[in-house]
Amino acid sequence: MAPLLAVCAGYFMVILDVTIINVAVPVVGRELAASLTGIQWITDGYTLVLAGFLMTGGALGDRLGNRRVFCSGVVVFTLSSAACALAPSAVFLVVARLVEGLGAALIVPGSLALLQESYPERSARSRAFGLWGAMAGVAASAGPLLGGLLVSTVGWRWVFLINVPVGVACLLLTTRYVAPSPRHADRALDRPAQCAVVAAVTLQTAALNEAGRRGWSDPAVLGGLGLAALAVVAFLVRERLARSPALPLRLLRSRTLGGAALVGLLFNFGFYGMVFTASLDFQHQRGFSALRTGLALFPAVAMTMFASVLSGRLARRTGDRPLVISGMLLGALGLGGWAAAGTDPAYPLLVAPMMAAGFGTSFALTGSTATVMGAVPPAYAGRASALFNTTRQIGSATGVALGGSLLATSSGYGAGVRTSMAVGALAYLTAAALAWLCVPAGRGRGVPTADDADHR
């Protein structure tokens, strides 16, 4: 239990910082005189760097040892959180958030890999993954409410200071209770591939953020999206030619691994896009305070904790596919219901859609996590975790960026929120179809060998 607690404490901080900022960022924007684009960067800068450097974090974990890299990430994250709390300007805060995202990129791949190392038996590992997902639910549900409470009482800077004691406790627990990880010093870092991933994520997120200010047809926006696509192509070409690729092609060709990773991208896109646009709508259009906004979002994120625990238990009986598909269909029903409610629905009409989206997203998380981690040999656990979480954070960053742009370019906030929810519902439906095709139907298999991976 102690290794699980140590690892989950680090993951808790990472997820908390994704959601806690949503209710605080309008207040931060007013106090630091940030534009809507600046607000998006305060929110998205963190997830952008997190998504861009997760592959690097996973590769470093496999090469240098997951525990060492995990602890380094905790140190960077904790110090940069303190810097965020002391930020004198919007620009300083954005830079500090970028460094915080770098620390998170070192934490996340190691968290799953350390669980895989600490709990080698399948049933214990499934429970650990379920509790790992439940910790994400706790952090996600605590984020808006805790953020609203802190902003309304002691000020927005405590949104970041709260990470300092958690980071210290995580570091002490990890060094004391988590065994050192094996190193694979023969695996060189594929720097060109890492640069291609960073470029793709940065260009895509920057283009979507700027679309709200410049318009979707602006050459800079279209050029950024085109260059992001070229960066993805460059990554794939590099992986084919590299002697020591970031992810071997036999793993990239795995329908199970790739499909589950795309499912993660899509459900993060839908869920975090909903949380971001709803936060702005509640505060800017409905006049909610930060605390009231946190309470208003609580039905959506509170369900994530319950759903994670439940799916972790059911997975051993039903397998992963039914859970992922049913979760995605429920999420689609939730966001579709929000979109169908009109441009200015009464808040009580939004409670059930938010609960459905939160429950469905978290219900699918455990199954998709187990699918990804079971699709690769143990020696590649760090990189598989990095791939899965990279796609998830790309989904989060894209959902926030696209949601903000839709709010800025639509005829009104109500129309922008409605369009954003409809797009999120479509993402959930697409994820359900992918899960049907790619997530194994059986009730669990052992971790594959390298030879097994070759034939997938």
C-alpha cells in the first residue's frame, strides 16, 4: 500500500493542477491583466509541456530508472509551483507553468511504470491501476471546489502553494517505500523524435489558441496546424529509421496500444474541454463566484472517483472492452444532452449531463490504462505509459484550446458552449467505436513478451 500511496501522491498533484486552475484563472486573468488568449496559455501552457515531454520522461525513466526520474519530476514540480504562487505578471506565470508542466512530464510516466514494477501480479496490478485512476478522480473532483474555496478566501496564489506540502510528502514516501527501478543504460534517447513530438504538440496547441483571436482562416493558424501535421510525419519517419527509437515500430503498429491511446486522447478532449468552457460560462455569463463555480462543476468531477473504483473492480469480471465502450457512450449521452438543452439552459438541467460525462470518462480510464500497459513488454512500461499520457494530455490541451476558440469566435458564449459540447459528444462516440475495434474482449491476459508484441 505504501508504494501505491507514494506514487499516487505525485499523480494527484499533476491532475489537481489540470482542474484547480479552471475556476481560478478568470480571477488570475483580472489581477494580472491577461487577455483571453493569455488565460488560455495559463491553462494550456502546463498541459502543452506535459504532453510534449511525456515521451522524453518515459524514455528517461526506462534508461535511468523510473524512481529516479519520478523523484526528479516531483522536485521540479514542487519548486515551479512555488514560483507560480509568487508570479508578479501573466508572462512570469505562463513561464512558471511551463516549467511545472516539465516536472509533471517526468512524474506521470514513472507513476504507471512504478505501479507495474511494484505490483507484478495481475489482480493486484488491476486494483492498483483502479486506485491510480481513483486518485485522478479525487484530484479532479477536489480541483474546482478547492480552487474556488482558496480563491474566495486566501487568494489564487494558494492554488499553487498547496502543491508544496504534497510534493514534499510524495518525495519522502517515494524514497522510503518504493524500490529502486532497473536501468536500461543501453537505450539511447531519440532526440530527433522527442523534438518532433514537442514541435507537434506546441504547434497544434498554439494554432488552436490563436484561432480565437485571429480566426480559423488566418494564415498563421492554418500554417501552425500544417506544421504540426508535418511534425507528426517526421516523428513516424524518424521512428522507422532510428536504431534506438523512442517507441519501436512493432509497438506503434499495435492496434491495441494505438487504439487505446487514441481513446484516451478523445475522452480527455471531451471532458477537459467541457470543464474549461463550463468554468468560463458559469463565471462570465452566469455571474458565479469562483467558489460557486467549483460547486457547480462538482457533479461532473465528483463522479470520477466513484467510477474509477467501480471500474477497477468490474474489470476483473467483465474485461476492459465493455467498461470502455459503456463509459464512452455515457459520456456522449451527457455532452449531447448538454448541447440539446439550448444556448442558455437552467443550471439544474446541466447536472445530469455533467455527471454522465464525469462518470463515463473515469469509468473508461481504468480499462484503457490496463489495455495500454498490457500491450507492451515490461521493459517498455515507461514509454507505453508516456505514449498513453501524451495522447491524453494532447486531448486535454486541444479540448481547452478549441473550447476557448469556439467561445471567442461564436455569436455568444451560449452558442460557443453548445458547439463545444456537441464536438465533445462526437469525440466520445468516436472513442466508443475505437474501443470496440481495439480493446481486447477477454477478461485479462498476462503482460506480453517482446515476441508477442512483434506479432500485434
